Amino acid sequence: MPKHVFKTEVSQLLHLIIHSLYSNKEIFLRELISNSSDALDKLKFLSITDKKFQKIDFQPKIDISFSEDNNTLTISDNGIGMDKADLKDNLGTIARSGTKGFIDKLTGDTKKDSNLIGQFGVGFYSCFMVADKVEVFSKKAGESNGHKWKSDGKTGFTILSSDIDNHGTSIILYLNDEGKEFANKWRIDSIIKKYSNHVSFPIFLHYTEKNTDENKQEVVEDKCDQMNEASAFWKKSKSSLKKKNYIEFYKTLTNDSSDPILYIHTQAEGTLDYTTLFYIPSKAPFDIFQSDYKPGVKLYVKRVFITDDDKDLMPTYLRFIKGVIDTEDLPLNISREILQQNHILSKIKKNSVKKILSEFKKLSKDKVKYSIFFNEYGKLIKEGIYQDFENREDLLELVRYKSTNSDGLISFNEYVDNMNKDQKIIYYITGTNEKTLRSSPLTEVYRKKNIEVLILDNDIDEIVISSIPKYKDYELKSVNKSDVNDDLDNVDSKKEEKFKPLTDRIKNVLKDRVKEVNLSSRLMDSPSCIVVDQNDPTIQMQEIMKRMGNMDAMPEVKPILEINPNHKIISKMDKMGKTKKFKDICYLLFEQALLVEGIDLSDPAEFVSKLNTALEKSL
Ligand code: ADP
């Protein structure tokens, strides 16, 4: 018998699944039922849309039977089935490219998190937690030959031809000592109710019942009960559903064991006839920032499953939403290409986004809940501000930032409410380190004037905020930029004139290292600071872009040095001649300004040496 060996990743994964996720081994049944349900969905779709499959007599269902005496459990479906190549490819390799990362993550803190199974498409293997031998009998719909796949889950698997009457798949688990408990009617019943109640196909449990007849003789009766509700949950009337029902459905839909933060159920009738049910998970799926993330929304047409792999059903920034879109207005045999430009679907999407954002806004009234939400999804809301021009106003109401005047996060609206009477501008500072930003000399004057400054320390903040021209009537201004001095009415033109020779001399020393040297009106206690030209990216931003390898397209931008005319160092410098000491102080002023902004010096040793010389002279 030719034996196929598992790919290395599979053996590693099997080992991990069996040992790490052991505490919750009952989920194997959920995984197998969910595979059967997918297989039924696929065939149902083909039987409606593809002539070749229309002849098939098809009553989709899942059957479960067990034997307490033999310790076996069998899960069967009459779905699409698998041919030899499918068996080899699907049950011998792991489909998604994130698998390696998944294995690595599993060895960390997430070891016991059974939620991750399923999320990463390793569901089938979970049956080896409870069985030491598994046989899969399968025949693909429309084909004449069936096959039997067999494995001990350790070394590899074999595939042989097998006579199978009907299309579909039967999986027989030979339960081990740990798995014996699952060959039991009550146990199976409770697992199905817990995880698979809303699978849209009937799940039948076959069992025997011992009774005594009227002659007091024991008779064994074969019985079969449907164990689940098997209805399209989202089509039930909203008034008949309770929070508890929504949460239960969420869990069967996503395999997430925590409650969602929010659910949004919409049943629209009229020009467009559709139902949507969306959920916000309490935790973002952990592939959310990978480009091959799995979309969370499934598309149904007239209750028939169409796809769960269409990233266009939601805008990318809402990729954390889980749920269902079901519409009466599309033909079932709609092709993928058509889906993408379909105007009905784009209308549904548009309405859904509006609805979702308005629910976020409602959620934001509850500060505690919203901060949990924003902590998890804030970065995605910011992505939205950048991507979704149409809904920008609403997204601007949803974003939150740190600020110099508060410990928590605040909204633009709150900022505006806190503004001084004659303030017309919203000020913000960008960078990568909150502590550095809070103590930056760039904010000195604002502190003095009691003007609040938003602190933007997330790596995408600068790109996002520079795409926003205004919030309501208020202009937004970065305090890292040069032109901000203009509106503080601090500028004293007489002083500027007086210090012009000094700024020129400093520029002469620093040469190309700075774009300009200017007199500052924002500094109070510090002698100097670094800003950039109004239209240039900040130095921190340039560093981020460098790290991302994005600098080629952009010429290097130089900072502007600002000096504080009211500082003793500056007034003393003004009286100094063109000595080496003067030059050294120019460098020290420039480099200390870089340092307080958290920017690395190109030659720290040189800086220290100049500093030591200065110290020595002052002693
Ligand atoms: P996932 O279901 O997340 O893709 P699994 O390891 O559970 O991962 O299953 C791997 C693949 O095996 C499935 O994607 C499917 O193609 C195939 N498969 C599993 N169970 C069945 C079944 N009952 N009928 C048909 N195909 C199946």
C-alpha cells in the first residue's frame, strides 16, 4: 500500500494541536460539522447554478452515529465530496500561507486558545485529539469512483479506491481513551447545541433506544433525531430574537468563544431587498494586519451560500467585521467578476458601511465600552479616514487621540469644546514616542498659553492626519512644522531683525545640515528646537519611510533649526566672535534639539566630545 508522508508543517501542527489545545477537545466535532456544512453549501450552489449537477437528487444533511461498544463516531454528509487528489491535497497539506506563523504563535501565550483552530484552517486535524485512527470515505459529486483515506495522525496517510454509493463524505473516528466519552448521545447533543445549532442544514443523530414491550421483553429501537435548528438565523424576525440568541449565533458563525462587542441586524425591504447581520468581535483576528487576511463577511443569495472569500464585500478598513450579507436581488449564478462591479452589491455595501459607522457612533457615547473598541480597532478607523473619502466626516467623529491636557483619549469634538475662545486651529504633534512628544520643546508655548495639543504617536498618524484638511471649520496644524509660528502672535519683527546676523552665522556653521535657521516664537525654556518645512514630512516620518524602504522616490528633506531669542545661551552667542567655541555651540544646539525629539544623531561621539569640552570650560 503506497503510504504518503505528511508534510513537515502538518506533523508539527498535529503535534501542537493534540498537545496544546487538549483542554478543549470537544471542538473537534464543531470543526467536522463545519467542514460538512461547507461541503453541502458548495454542492447546493452547484446544483442550482451548474447544469451538470442539476440532475442530482439532493437533500442536504449531516448524519452522526456512534457505537459505544466499538468506540467509534461517524460524521457523514452528502455534500460535494472529495476525489483522490482532493483527499491528498486537502487532508495532507495545510491550505493557508499563514500556517507557519500560526505554528510559531501557538507556541507562545496563545497556546491554549482553541479559537485559533478554524481561524487558520487546521480544523480537520483536531479529530486526532480524540482518535488514534481516522478513516475518510469520500466520493465527489458527479464522479463514479470513491476513495478511502486512512491515517493514524502521526506518520502519514494512505488512499485506496473504495466502493461508495452516494456522493459526499463519511468520517469514522476510532476513539482513543481520551475520546471515548464522545460516543455518547447526551455528549454529542450538547456539543451540537452549543456550537452548531445554526448550521443551516439539518444534523441528525442516530442512536438506539432500549425499551421493554408489553411482554416485558427488552427491545432495541433505532432512532434518529434532528439536533439543530437548521435555519438561516438572520432571516428570523428581529422581534423574535434576544441578545442571547444573537450571541449564540455569533459563536457558531465565528468559533469565537468570547461575546462580540456589538451586533447590527438589518432587514431591508423596498427598492433593495436584503438582510445583513454584522458583529464586532471583542478581539481583532490576529491576521488582521496581514495582506492575506481572511475576510469576515459571507455572501448569501436567497439564503444560498455564495462566498466567504470576497474581500470587496466590505471596505478594507472594516475587515474586522464578521457576519452575513444575504440578498434577494441577485441571481444565484453570479460570477466572481460580476460580483465586483455589481451595483446592487455596491449599494448594499454602501448602506451597510453607513449603518455600521452610525452604530459605532452610538457606541462612542459609552466611554468605557468605546475605549475597549478603539483600543482594538482604532488603527483601522484611522485607515478609514485615509481611504474612505465619502464617510470621512463620520470617521472623524470616531477617531480618538491622546492629548497634552488629558490622560485618556479625546475626540476632535471634545478638543473643540475645550478650545480657548479665540482659538481657530487644532494643534497636533506627531512622532513615535508619547513621552518624548509630551515633553517636546515644540509644545512649550502651547503649554504656557494653555492650548491643548493632540499627541499622535502611532506610525500611521502623520500620513492619515496630513490627509485631513479640516475638522468642521477648524484648520489642523502640526506643531512640528515651520509655519505654525505665524498664528501664535508672538512674532516680534524687531527682534527678528536684531537676531538676523546671528541666525545667518549659525546657518553658516551648520551649512547643509539644516534648511534654515529661524528665530522661534514657540520656545519658552529651551534654547532651540527642530521643525520641518510646512510641506515636508517630519524627521520621524522620514525615518519610518526609510525603514519601510520608501525613501528612494523622495529627496532627503532637511530640518529647520529654531532658536529662542529669550534664552541666555542665545543672547550670549550673539555677542561671541567667530571662534571654535561658537561653532561647537551651534552644533550642540542643533544636536540637542534632535535628541529631545528622539532622533538618532549621526555622530554621537562627536556630540559627547563637544559637550565635554563645554562642561570643562564651565567648571
Ligand atoms: P478548512 O476547513 O479550514 O479549510 P480543514 O483542515 O478542516 O480546513 O479542511 C481542509 C479541506 O478539506 C477543506 O477546505 C475542504 O476542502 C476539505 N474537506 C474537509 N472536510 C470535508 C468534507 N466533509 N467534504 C468535502 N471536503 C472536505
